[in-house]
Amino acid sequence: MSIGGQPYQIYHLTKNKIKGTDATNIVISKTLEISFVILFLDLIFIKSVLKIMPKSFGLSIVLIGFFVGLAISFAIFLNFVNRKILKKFLFFFKKIFKLKFTEQEVNDWINNLQESIKILWLKNPWLLFIDMLLYFLTLLLYNSILFLIVKTYVPKEISFFSLLGIFVMMNTVAYYIPTPGSSGGIEGTYQIVFSELFGPSIAINIITIYRFVTFYVILLLGTIFFTISNRNYIMNLENGGENNVDNKGH
């Protein structure tokens, strides 16, 4: 749910011939879904987290995560559905980046966006529900990996769902640090909280293994597959170009 990548995601979708309003709806809807799931889990686990966490800086980080998640979810939703606020937001960006579009163009774009929102949110709400369910399952999977690593290093009893509550609230803070993949933000937040729970040396071992497995390995595999697929794509274009030349010659 890293914040900061949404503009590129919209750009990528539009490059793949998806309308700008639909691309915006897809990306922002996805962001809202994740925010809602995180907020829901925060509300469920906040009491148990308060019991587990000592009264310290780590607890403050977790609580900041809860309130940041609440505020961000509300702000995104309000900007997304309120026409007047969205219009002011767009004109604010127009002034900053000196964009050239008229008020009528903005009104037309907002009309198209709201129509796109109605199609997704009102006519196909089951898609949103399935997507949120899949994200919840993804969180469980990531927490399972973290739980296995923690249990390897820490004989101290901590339940799967207690760790899930801490995990979700930490991520709420870390994911709003606008770096690629929240690199640095996640490590720093986890180190602060886990150091107080398990000790600094154990915390850094847990974080290193967890991030290597869940982020850097995936990043490496993605780079390899992207390079291979891009090379095949270029080769196909070149072969197609040669075939076209041959065909024209005949």
C-alpha cells in the first residue's frame, strides 16, 4: 500500500490504453480498499496491541499508525467522492505544475470520473469486496512469514493474531513514507517496535530475513522476468519487422 506510486500506476494504465478517468478510479479505489481493510484490522486489534506493547516510543509509533490510517482513509475518500473538493484539488495542481486545461475540461473529467465510480462502486460492489478479501488473505500470508521468523528467534510467546495487529499498525506508518517499496521506512519502523519487543539484535535479524524474503527476492525475480520478457518482445518486433519487409518484397 505504499503511498507515492499511485501517479505512476495511473500513468502505466493510461499507457495501456485505459481511459484516464477509469485508471484513476481503479488506482484510487484500490488504495481506498487497502485503507479500509487496514483501518478495520486496526480497530479490531488495537486493544490487544496496547496490552502487548510497553509504554514506550514503539507504542507511540503504533498509535501514530492507527491515527494516520484513520485520517488518510477519510481524506482520500472525501477527495475521491466530493466534487467541489476534487475540483479545488485539481486546480491546486494546475497552479503548481502550470498545467493548461480549462474549467470545462476539468468539469468534464470529473463527470467521467464520477460515472466510472458509479459503475465500479454501485453496480459492481462485489468486485471491491473480493479485492478486499484477497488483500486480507495477502496480509495473512505476509504475517505468516513474519510469524515463522519471529518464532525461530524468540521463545517468548506471541500469538499469530497479536503479531498481525502489530504488523498492520506498523505498516500503516511505514507505507506512508514515500520511498520505492517503502524501503527504509519499513526497516526503520520495524526496528523501533521489534527492538522493544524482542531486543535490538534479534529485531535486526528478523527484519533482514523478512524483507529479503518478501521484498528483495521478489524485486530480483521481477527484474529477471521483466528483462527476459522485454528482450522477447523486442525480438518479436524485429522478427515481425523483417517479415513485413519480406512480404513487401514479394
